[in-house]
Amino acid sequence: MINKKDVTIYDIASKLNLSSSTVSRALRNSPSISKKTISKIKKTADEMGYRPNTLAASLRGNKSNSIGILVPTVKQPFLSSLISGIEVIAQKAGYNVIIAQSHDSYEDEVALTKALYGSRVSGIICSLAMHTKKTAHFQKFIDKKIPLVFVDRIPKDNIASRVMIDNYAAGRKATMHLISQGCNRIAYLAAGSDYSIFNERKKGYLNALKEANLPIEEDLIVKLDDVTYEDAIKATNKLLDLKNPPDAIFAPADILGVGVIKSAKIRGIKIPEELAIIGFNDDPIASIVDPELSTVYHPSVKMGEISASKILEYLKKPKSEDFMDISLLNTDVIVRASSKRK
Amino acid sequence: MINKKDVTIYDIASKLNLSSSTVSRALRNSPSISKKTISKIKKTADEMGYRPNTLAASLRGNKSNSIGILVPTVKQPFLSSLISGIEVIAQKAGYNVIIAQSHDSYEDEVALTKALYGSRVSGIICSLAMHTKKTAHFQKFIDKKIPLVFVDRIPKDNIASRVMIDNYAAGRKATMHLISQGCNRIAYLAAGSDYSIFNERKKGYLNALKEANLPIEEDLIVKLDDVTYEDAIKATNKLLDLKNPPDAIFAPADILGVGVIKSAKIRGIKIPEELAIIGFNDDPIASIVDPELSTVYHPSVKMGEISASKILEYLKKPKSEDFMDISLLNTDVIVRASSKRK
DNA sequence: TTGTATGCGTTATCAA
DNA sequence: TTGATAACGCATACAA
């Protein structure tokens, strides 16, 4: 169990009577080195058990080989799928993926951007904390031309590239679907802050009602403290206690949707006949719960893949070039038993 | 948008007419520097917008400040919770967390250990791919005394520390619970390979039957190709098609358990009266599905926290010291509607 | 096509 | 208590 020192390019060089620079170039397939020398060097490197020191290379080049991911949590199905998509693409390109969780705290998010910045990530992919409004803490990445992509929970201001769905359109589609099923007292579970993507979904909901000439009733819009199963149950109970209860509920997250189902079932309310329900995300749970939950498809893995690809693409471009583009992904309603009345 | 160069300890030093070593020491609160100098240096560092270059420090010290996590996937609830636990502890201690997914492929796992090894992780936490039998690819960490902790899906051979539950005992407890509810034809969904923790759960199941003097019927042990909802439904259909079907099913993962519920409900079989069901993990879904799924508690976040703490603890110890310890966590059956007959 | 020399930013050793 | 210097391993500008 001897703690052998690592083999370096110098060791390889001296063994072959070459210079370290030749070895360095050969190992990276530099065209200026003869094929013969390259293969000889590579063979020897293998034999000697050489492992490149990415740390030294990073220091030298002033860039690490890692992509930072800053998300509220890794525990939500949507986000873990997103991360999975990022990791697969990054891995293929030889990048590490560094995870950081803001736990939906603005302060943590600020601290973590600092940490990621300090560890010289090559790029950063971020989904904002629920209540983040300011984005000054990302300015350092932009100033340094470090590729930055916001995904899903994006900021208001247009400071960097983003990968997102059209939450407004999605909210509108979901509501229109409920209307098409004959519902006309459609409630909305108002989760998230006024600055979040949830608010966009709400706008879509409001507009769909307007387009259908349905009245907007404040009673049917229930504010949630948190995006949790329990809060959804509470909110639903409140709605169903109304003198004039809703005939449909739009829950802008599946975990809320299953809460609605739970509450309705406990009260013996028939789904979807008396209460139609639609969620959001198409989490695995949506097709497992009984009745199966209608939802809006949210392409998590794909959004991760696109985000990572964007970072890689930016890294290839000359530093001088500015980059900023927006991927707006399509989403569709997935109709299941919880809302199929016709 | 000027690409300003980073401030280094030299810049701070020359501004204050000190040496770089003094600055370096001061920034790390070396006791050999006067309080006055320290505070002066720190203040100036702040003003100048200094950010320590962890890459350089890592190169110098031949160790990065990151912990590698190698798991089959981040998409399973158990694993994403585990990762969350690790990340929180690591973050607090100033470590980055690098994620790698083996996708349950032995070959990928081998390649990823190489990559993590190459990027000089300070420690590594691993949950093995489903079919990994050999562990030679971890030997390099052991040889180099790089802290290595296996968690949950651990290897057979006793090569490194591990954090795990007693899967045998858990399987036994789950089965005993079903027996206590009056079931005597208890089926088992045999997921995973013969080398996995699932096999331990199966042994617990078999032994519980034996202890209760119940016969072991091969027909009631159905082999699954994969740990998926769909495979569980298929397997359950097969079981319920038997001339003499089971009166209980032990599904060694909640995602399988909900598949069992689905299949039974479609066939109009009463749960738990005609078929009692227990899952494993206590994933969120277990308390959402209808009827709620009994399960075995699997302390995911805690296991992550313990794993990370172990790594940190090892990193404090002198390199010469060997370390190897086993955390065997307790698990209990959580009884819910899917198995409560009495 | 290959070699020489230097620097990336930090920390540790030795000296003052 | 502080300073000078070397070293970590690699990649590049410049020479040959």
C-alpha cells in the first residue's frame, strides 16, 4: 500500500528522451507531432499508468473542466430529471458536473454563485430560487464571459440565455382544456411568488377565462404558502367549502394536483364529473395516482440536454463573442382520467 | 465589459507592501500573523475583489476540494434525496459535490471512477450499478488513501467503508408484518441481480416464511427484468393469474408497490382484504397513492449525511491511518392502508 | 517536427 | 512575526 507518486509528463518524457512539451502535445493529439511519436508516447503513458492532472491543466488554462448546476433542490422529480439530462451531455464532452442547492433561499443562491465562481466553473446552469428577484449575483459570470444559462425558473431581466417553456401559453392551454370539458368555475392554486414562472401560468389561466367570457372570481384563486402536497390539500378543502365550489381546479404542479385528488376523494367528490383536475409537469406520479392526473408536459430531460449543449457551444466560441439566445420549448396538455369528461 | 484579470495574493501583497506569503497566511488565519495584519489584509482583499483560486491551492496541495458522487441515476427519489443529504453536509464544509451517473452500467461505472480519480476528488461516495460484481476499479482510491464510502448498494467484498441498512432484517420485518396481518401466501417480486441488496431483502423474506412455518412456493417468487412500474404490473398480473394466487405481495421498492396496487385495482381485487401489499423506501409516492402503501422506511437523506460526514472525518485523519467502518442504520415498517388488515 | 523557458496562483520550507 | 524561493503539473510562446 505504498503511496506512489503520480506519473507526470516529465516522467514520460525522460523515459523516452523527449521533452515534456512534446509529450504534452502528443497526449492531446497535436497535429505538429508525428503519428509515430504520438503513438509511442501514448503507449508509454499507458504503461506507466499516467493520469492527466486536470487540476494543473485547469490552472494553466485558467478554466476548470466543470459545469456548475445551481438549483433549488435535487429532490423534485422535474429537477432531478433536468440534472440527469445535463449530466449525460456534460459527461460525454468530458465535463464534470458540480451540483449546488439553493433550497429556494435567495441568500444561499448568492453565496453559491460565489462558490461556483471561485471554483472556476467553465459554465453555469441555473434555475432560480423561488423568491429571487435581483440577479446582480450573476453579473460576475457575464462580465467574465463565463457561459450562463437559466433554465425553467428564469429571471425577469434579459441578462443571459435561457431554456424554458412558454408558461403563459401552457397555463392558457391547460385552462382551455378544462373549459372544453364543460367546466366553467375553474379554480387556480396560486403557488410561488409573483415573480416566478407560476405567475405566468396564472396569467395564462386568467386570459383563457377571459377569452371564454368566463368571470374571474377571486374566491377561486387560492394562494399557497408552499408548493407541497399538504398545502394543496388545505387549499382544496377551502375551495370545496365554498358556497359555490369550483367544478375544476388547475394545479400548476403535479404534486399539487395529487393533493387536490386526495382532498376530493376524501370528500367523496367524483373526479372528473364533479371536479375536473389538471396538474403540471408530467411527473411519474401523475400516471400512477388514481384517477390518473391530466397534466401539462414539461420536457425536463430535454431541457437539461439543451442547457448543457448551449454551454458547450458557447465554450467553443471565441471569448470576444457575446451570446444570448432563448429556447422556448413546446408543451402540450396530456389528457388523463382526472379531467376527461367528454 | 472588460475581462479584468483576477486579483491574486501578489496584488494584495504589493498594495500593502507585504509579501505574498504573509497574505496567504493571513487569509487562512495563520496564528503566526498578527491580528492587526490579518484584519488589514482581509479588508484589502475584500476591497480589491479578491477571490481565492481554489484550483491553484488544489494543485499545490495535490487535492481538490470536491467530493465525487457516483450513483446509478439521480432520477430515483431515494438517490436524489441521498444526494441532497450529501450536498448539504459537503457544502457546509466548503466542498463541491461532483455528480456522475453510471446508469446501472458496469462499464460506465468503471470509466467514471477513472474520470473522478483523474479530477482529484478528495473523496468518493458510491452506490453501485445494479450488476457490478467486481470492485477492482475502486482499488486506486484505496491505494491512494482517498476516502471511499459505499452507500446503500454496496459491494460484497469488504474493501471500504459503507453506509447501509440491514436489508436482510428489513426484508424479514416486512414479511413478518404481512404474516402478522394473517397473510400466508406471500409473493415476492424478485428485482435486481443476485448480487444486489435486493437479494438480501429476498433472503429476509424467505427466512421469515421459514420461521413462520410457511411453505416457500417458487410460483410466488416472480423475477423482474427491471425495477419499473410496468414490470411490477406485469409480474402482478402473472401472480394473480395463478390458480392459487397470493394473498399478499412484498415489493422491494415503492415504485413496484404502486404497480402492484395498480394491477390489483384494475382487476377489482380488494386491498388489503384480498391482497395486502408492502413496498420499500417510503418514497413520497407511497403516501400519495390510493390506498396508501405500507413500506419500509429507508433513511435516504440521513444516509447521505452520514456518508459525507465520514468522508470529511477521514480527510481530517493522517494519511497513514487506515479507515473502514460500517454504519448499519435501523429501518422500520411503516404500516399504511395497503396492508392493514387488523 | 521538436525543444526551451516561463507562468498559472497557491502553499510550504527555510531563513531572517 | 514576516519574507524569499521553490514547487505542484501542465501548456504555450518562441526558438531551433
